[in-house]
Amino acid sequence: MGRQSGGNCSGRQNPTIFVAECRGVPLPASAEPAIEPSKGQFAIEAEAKGSCPTDTVVWVNLRSKIYYVNGSKSYGTTKSGAYMCERTSTEAGFRASKPFRPAANS
């Protein structure tokens, strides 16, 4: 079953959901199923560091199959992600993000 708007139409991030809720259109309970971390994936960075003390810990986006190094904008921030050892992530089919470039000082 779906959810229906209770009349509060402010503060929504997704314009499609915003319009649907404001019109009172029932929405599905969950548009996308959650992706659960599997073997070699950790919810906490310290757990990953303990698992691979000699390897780099990266943040993997489970949907896009891209990983990010510490210091990059998306490290630890994507909605569906986990911490992994870099070697394990590449073996699992993840690829590195585009090279990280710090913002230029103007």
C-alpha cells in the first residue's frame, strides 16, 4: 500500500514526490529497495580499517559501483554505500572515481 499526503507539502527534496504528495496522490512505500552491505563491506570506517590495516579504506557507492578515497566529496556520504578495503572493492567490480582535485584557491 502507499502513503498519502497529510497536507504538508514543504521541504521535499524530490520534485516528483513533492507534486504527487501535494496533490494527494498515494505514493509507494519505498521507491527503491535498500541495498544491504555484504561480505567485506562495513557501515563504520573503523571496522574497515581494522579489517585491512595495510590497505586503503574507500567508500563504495553500492548502486553506481564507484569507490571514493578519503578526502573526496562523496567519501562516506552517498545514500547506498559502505566502507571497504580498496583491494576488495576492485575485486568485487567497483571502479575508482574520477581523480580527486582540491578546489582551486581564487
